[in-house]
Amino acid sequence: MSVRLKKPAAAAIPIHAVDTSGFAAAAAALPPAQRRWLQSLGFKGAADTFALLPAEDGRLAAVWAGVQGAAHPYALSLLPRALPEGSYRLAEDGLALDAQAAAMSWALGSHAFERYRKRARAAAQLQLASSDAARRGLVLAESITMVRDLVNTPAEDLGPAELAAAAQGLAKDFGARFRQVVGDALLAQGLPAIHAVGRAADAKARAPRLIELTWGKPRHPRVTLVGKGVCFDSGGLDLKSADGMRLMKKDMGGAANVLGLARMIMALALPLRLQVLIPAVENSISGNALRPGDVLRTRKGIHIEIGNTDAEGRVILCDALAVAAEGKPELMIDLATLTGAARVALGPHLPALFCRDTAQARELVDRGLALHDPLWHLPLWTDYHDRIESDIADIVNTGKGPMAGAVTAALFLADFVPADQPWLHVDLFAWNDAARPGRPVGGEAQALRTLLDHLERHVVRR
């Protein structure tokens, strides 16, 4: 563990955290030689920069670290892999960092996906006084890194069965209940859309399934989380290009993020009655693969025409959303790597949020900005519903033309959610395409801290 919650030892190397506005005053208190040393290094307290101060005997005496703000979630993330190995502590005369942010940012900066290749050196260690805030920071970091590791794992090692095993392990850790409906049992239990998408995969090793995790006391508000679990997406018979298939191990990013949010809820012991539903499949090709033009009857009784087998995520989600709605939760949230259109509109860092309650959506956007865990509101524009209406079925899983693709996908899902059911749909990327401190290239947890904050503010009963 790169963060140790204990009384910091005097021998640990102090880290003086500063921002640009406070650097001049903080540096003025230094001895002239140290002040000149920082000046010669060009250190001015800019975020994500640092300077090492040597002692007279040549050892490291202190670290000066520039941070974006005292509560920034990635304030210290640059340091664990950049500083020399050893034990560090926060200096009392530096900027007073929020304990949650300090713990979380250091832990995230320390973590690396090492299933297949180990790092050459260990991360530096931070000694931080134990507190509720610091412990919460570690819970958030551990949940985020769990998401990243799941998304980073290749499909060979993380198919539907392994995703179910990960959910089962999480259930065991927190005393939750786990069940799954697998293969042809999906048909018997009224989940035909999930079965149709996943039936082309190996029936033994890659069988489609609906994964369910439940936790909490019946008297608490019910919250249901639904995550898209396409463990690999070839596109089906509407085969993707080689470039389009390259990152499709991450098409279960919605499921991974749902498990991360569930872990936060359970680890923090929020008074909620939690249900997690993950339709898990591999979208493959074989003689019994779903075909363009096929019509499926769903759990809700709505008939779907398949316009394109590569728009499979919304098809498996529709059965899971129908199951979720049957429980009439106080809030239903689905997370899915659903459309390229959302990425074209908002890029990789901004998940698209769809919500029937505009005021609620705007509050979520504001909270996301404040927490540095953003998402952005796009409209459930009902005038576009005719773009997903079929000539031979109720709806088609592709829009008429390329425009408003994220909106029409959200409208497709909305047909399976009762109009009076509080519901948030988040279309996310679940991937960092460029490295930033604490956010390496690869799988990513997106908007989870914002959604957790929303649950604590509006669903948890005090």
C-alpha cells in the first residue's frame, strides 16, 4: 500500500505543497540558499511540478510540490512514481491539503496495471494521519483502480464468466448476494435480447448471462445500477474494421464502472438497498449469430428490428433495464460505452448524461465540474424518436442516418424505462487516450465520484 494511515514519522521526507498564488510567500520564509535553489530550478509552484531540496550532506531534505488546489483529486498524483523511493509526509507549513484528496491522489498516482508486466520500481510511500476523510480517499482510489484493472484486462482473460467472477468476488467481500442467469436459461427467464446478442459466442466458455448483485437492508432506498458488459465487440455480422476492433476489450467499461460505484457504496456503508444488473456477452460471429433484419421480442414485449448488429449494447441493456424497472427503485442509473457519437460530440473526457429531469441534470453537471469528475448533459429530444421507428417492428436499433446518434440511442433505452421512473443514462468512454497525472493511458472510471455525491445528497435518507 503506497499510502499508510499512521502518525507520520519525523524521519519521513517532508513535502511542501504550494500553489502558484501562495508560492512567493512560502518561498520567502526559506533560507536564502534554498530560495536560490528553487529559483535556479525554475520552480514556481505550477500544478504538477516539483523540486527536490538537498540537505548539506547530499541527502534529500524536502520536496516542494505544485498543486492545482488543496482539494484537487489529483493534487499529488505526479509524485509517487516520480520521487525517489522512500517515505514521505506532508509538511505542516505547506498548503493544507484535504486529507481525502491527498490519500486518493497519491494512491491513484501509485497504481499501475501490472497483471502482465511489473514496474521496475516501487512507488514512493506517503505517511498520512489516519482520519475518516483519508480512509474515504483510499476507498475511492481502490474502487477506481479496480475499474481500471477490469477494463485493461484483455478479452481472453475477461469474458462474461470472468466478469461474473469479479462481481461474485465483490459480493463476497461485502456480504452481498450474487446470482446469474446463464445461456439458454436466459430464454426461460424472459431475457431473450441478452441471449440473442450473446448466443454466437462459445456456449461453454463465453455464454451470455445476466449478472445480479444485491446488498443492503429492505428499509433503505432502492437504487439499481445497470452496466453494459460487452466483454468483446467484433461488431457481429456487421463486422468492425481492424482499427475499430482494437480497443473493444473496453466495451464492458460500463459494467466495470457500475461495479466500481457499487464498491464505493458498499465500502462506505451507505444506507441504500443496492441492486446491480450486468448483461454480459461477447458479440461474436458464428452460424447462429444475430443477423441484420432480424426482429427480437424483448422482456418488455417491445419488438426490435436489428438494423445493425454492431449496435448491440442497447439491445442487451433493454432487457436489463426492464428487470430494473420492475423493482421500482428510487433511482436507476445505467452506465454504458454506448455510442461513438457521444465521443464525437464530447471527446474522451466528458461522458454524456441523459436525464428526463433537466434541473437534476444541470445540478449533476455543476457537481461534476466542482469535483473534477465531469459529465455533460445532452437532451432526450423526443422529436427524434421517429428516427428509431421501424416499418415492421416497434423500434429499430439504429437511427436513420448518422446525426444525433447518442440521442437516438438514449431514446431507444428510454422506451424500456417507465416515464415516471427516475433514471440517469451515462454514455461514457471508460478510457484515457492520453496520460495525465493519476490517469494513465488505459481503462478509466468516469463520473463515479459525481454519481456517488448525487446519491449521498439526494437518495440517502439522513
